[in-house]
Amino acid sequence: MLTAALLVGVAVLTVLAVEIGPLYAADRFRDLREPTDSERGRLDYARETAGLDVDRIAIERRGPDEAGGERGSEGVGRIEVAVRGPPRRRVLFLSEAVLEDVNDDVAIGLLAAETGRVETYYGEFRAVAIAAVIGVLAAIVTATVPFEAGFASLVAVGLAAFWVGRRVQYAADDRAADAVGAGRVADAFERVAAVRGVKPETGGWSTWFEVQPPLGDRIAALREREGSEAS
């Protein structure tokens, strides 16, 4: 009984750490500010277009390297758009470059992508998947289950998480495309990749064990949808 309670506790703590930990770390260790009135007006329009509903907006100030002129390959600062936190405590984190260095279409595309992840509960799925893996590992370590059965369960849970996670991410991209158009989301992804000076990676053996599908494959799926919508 005590062991079962311990395993449940480990799983619950893991979910909380994955869901709340990034929000706490960002609030505590990043140089954040509230949006100005004009920025809030732009963001309200962009969020309404993308369908994104959050409880708070936090903008990360440029780091010393960006302020000093060391920016991306196209002279653009670091672009980051992320929604963190559990339901009813969601916070939209933006880098200043999203407001200052890219156009509204790119910002809307990125916000729509985050909307899709929120609406498909991608973050919650990820937290539960990690908790399931940690729970099985804890069961093996505490000898609650035989090693052979525990290892087989670990492999099964891991493979299921990889497969379902990719399906959830593609569903999130489809939600984003429903809201603002597949081409706009794909353009935003390509713009971010260009700023970072990287070529969007496509699937290969090195990506088999990643929950999130490669960006190049996501862009290709969006372009395919864009073409089918245009025809």
C-alpha cells in the first residue's frame, strides 16, 4: 500500500513539475516585463485572430548580446512564442523581437501554433506521458513489478508516447491552420527557421525517438494542406 502511494506521488509530482516548473522558472529567472498599451493593443488583435486565450502576457527583454547587435542570421533578435502553465494559469511568453522585428502575419502564425497546442492539450499530454515513464521506472526500481514486465511496459509506454505525441502535434497544427490558414502558419515557421539560420529538419532515423515531429515535416504537411485548399 505504501509503495503504491509512493508511485502515485511520484507520478503526480512529475506532472506538476512538467506543467508548472517551466512557468515558475521563466517567472523567476527571466528578465520579463508587462506589454505597453500599444503592444497590448497589437497583441489583443493578434491573439483574437489566432484564437488564443491566456491569463497573462509576459515579454522577455532583449539580452545583452541582442542589445549589442549580435542577432540572428537576418539581423533579427531571438524569436520565441510559448504558452506555459496549466489551464486557468496560462501565460503567454514573448521575446521582444516578436513585436519589433517580424511582421504581424508571422506573429499571428506563431500565436496560432500555440493556440493549437493549447486546444489539443499538448502540454498536458506531455506531462502525463513523462509521468507514466517515470512511474514505470519507479515501479521497476522499487521492485513493485518484475524487471522483465517493467521493462516491456516501459518500452510500450515510450513507443505509445512517441506515436501519440506526434499525432497530437499534427492535430495542433491543423487547429492553427483552421484559425489563420495553413500557408500563414507554414510561413511563420519558415521565417523563424531563417532567422535562426537553420534548415527545417525532416524525418530520419535521428528523429524516431522524438515526441515532437521535425519542423520540416510539419511545414510539409501544412504546405500540402495549403495546396489542397487552393485547388
